[in-house]
Amino acid sequence: MVLAREDFVGVVRNAVAGIGFAPDIAMVTFPIATFLVESDLSPVVSGLEEFVAGLTQWKAPVPRKYSARLPLIAVDGADYPAAQDNFNRLFLRRRWGDGLPLVPPTRERVTWILRGTDLASDAEIGRFMPRGGIATVETLAVALAMAGGRPEYLPVLIATVQAIFDPELKHEGWQATSSSTFPVVIVNGPVASQIALNSGFGLLGPDPRHPAGAATGRALRLLQQNVGGALPGIGTMAMFGAMRYTNAVFAEDEAGLPLGWAPFNSSHMGRPAGSNSVSVVVASGATNILRRSIRIPTLEEEAVNSLHRIASHIRANNANGFACYYEGTPGVLLISRAVARQLADLGWTRQSIQQFLWEHSSLSMDELKRTGLLEYVERDGLTATLRDPWPITAKPENIAIVVAGGGHPTHAFWMQAAQSPKLAGAPISLPAGWSDLMDEAERDLGGGEVD
């Protein structure tokens, strides 16, 4: 028996199906006005008979039979372009697309994509919540084919989905929330440059010279919707959407790290430096920060000035991020190699930058009270952490700093985190035929650039 808002029926059906119940479970719905402050609760009382009927008379439907392997779909057309148009129209009607043209995931194309892994095509990665659809290796390959991806992108996509399925990331929550969340995927290791994943100018896209991030992130978004049930307004109630068709998939600029700075997967995730892995943070917004000063006499003053400016941006009344307070992160700060090296030359380390930002992004008790945030602190069990001023995260090292972006010192970029208690990650496993894939990618994509 479920009580739900009328506009949350799709989310509820997804959620109950994802935990093994019939999606058409007994449900009593009420308009959103019932759930607002100072609302009229009389409809709840008048709906008592519906509650009783749902609890005493509802019967589970006869289970439908599902096949482990569904038949292929045939799409006709006068010629190939017409068939491709019909395919895209069909997928939009069935709500399998994302609004942009898709590449048909033919058996031949999916088989080609599957060369990116030594795992069996029917190997299960896990269940994508809240719907609870099973994500197999082939499922991921189909999504990557639809997104215009290549086989060498598949290892990154597999590792990303494995990280998302980490129970502590609680993806069932941010998949369905009314917040505008999206996964941020940070790739470390040699694989990033091997697949030409961008870590410099335009790393968030669009970038035709580095298509790996867009294709991989778009495939992930298709999986979130088609397997996890995050269909806007039905399975996900994100009021404004997640900003991006392609999520955010990029590489750290490891070649640009200052001397002595460990890569992100080592400093934040505890993985060996030089290893191939992904790290996933859930974000709900992004801000470009103009950090360079105009008339500052010394580099030291400009550095402190810019860090104060960054701290003022990340000092946010972000109740959505309270789930991240102890072991997660309040967000991801991108600074370019030019900024990182300039700070390092002045004696700043990653740790001292984190400490500075942590100290100067705290919220005063007056602000907590004035904005009503204090109630959220208490609701989320953080009362014991309160002090004046109150840090936005439990410890400085929770602030995620990634060296990435174009090689100018002018800007920094902040992606505010939301609703996941930790950073999640997974190693990237490459297939035995990786060198052949690299040779093929070089033939297809390398050389011959036209300006």
C-alpha cells in the first residue's frame, strides 16, 4: 500500500518494481497541494476508504513472462536514410531516445562495440534503479552504439556503471529526485589519453577532436533512462533536468600536475598512481569562477585573492549536499595546470588549498537560521557537527580538487555535489585485444586534421 503525490506516480511505480513488487501496487494519490506547508489535510481523511480497500482487497496481478533475450526490431524504409529516420521516430515514440538523433544499434555495430571487453555479453553488471532493470555488458554496448560510441570507450563505461552501482552512492535516490542531478565521471590513468578523452580546453564539450567523453556520457544517460527508468516527469522528477545530454565525462590532466601532486584517483580514492580507473561524483549544478585579478601587485596576493573568490562560490546553502557531509564531497573544483603550477610555485599544496577553502567557506549560525537551513542540519542528523561558523563539509580533504581544463590561469570551475554519501570509483579493465583497438582508432580518428 503506497501513499503518493499525483505527479510522483511514475517514480513510485519504478521504485516498487525495482525492489521486487508489482508496479501496479495498490496506491492512493493526492494532489501536490496536500503536501505543502499549511495544506488542507481533509482529503487524506476523506480518502480513508481507499486506504482500507487497498489494504484489504488488492491482489497481485498475474506475473508476466519475460524472455532473457528479446527479439530484434525490424525497421523498414524506402532506402537507408528513410529507414534511419523511421528508426529514430520509433525510438522517440517508445521513449527510448533522448531527443537527439541516435545511431541504430544493429547487431553488427553492437558486436563491434563488444570488442572493448573480454567479459561475456550476458554478464550482469547490476540493477539500475529505481526501475531495477538489469544492466548487462550487452546492454551497455547497445547504449554506447546508440550514442555513437566506439569499442575503446566500453571499458570506461563499464567501470562507470560499476561505480554507480556502489551501494553507498545510493543512485536509486538521485536517479528519481526532483533535484537536477547528474553524474560527474573523472578518468585517471593512461587509458584517458589512449582514447583521446579530453582533459584540457573544452573538456566538458562540445569537442569534435575528443568525442570519447560525449559518447560515453550520453550512453550513460541513455542507460539511466532506459534501464533505470529515469524518464523526465515520470521516472525522474528533476524539475529543471540535469543540464546535459552527455553528463560530464573527462580526464584529469595528469601530465600537468605540479611536482609532488598525486593524481585524483590516488589522492582521493586511494588507488595506485598510474592505474586506470574512474571516480564518480553526483552533481547538481556548475559555476564558472573568474579567478584572475586585474590590478594585484604580486602573484601571492592574486593567489590568496582568487582562493577567497573560489571559497565564496562554494560557500552554499546546499541542503542537497548534506548526505555528503562526512565521507563524500561538497563538490568538484577544476583548476587548470596553469593555476595549479602557479599555486605550487608559491608553496601551496593540494592539502593547503583544501584547508584554506574549508576554513573560508563556512556558514555562520545566523545564516543557517535565516535561510531555514538549520532544520535540514537537524533532520539529517548533523546536529553534533554544529559550530559557529559551520564548515560545509566534515573535513578539508573532502573538497575534491581536479587538475583539468585549458591551460590559462583565468578561471576555475565548481560542480556542486548532491545526495551521495561518498565518492565512488572502479578500476578500468582493458581487453586482451586493446592494442588492436588502438590501431583501429588511429586509422579512423587520428591524423589528417583540417583547420
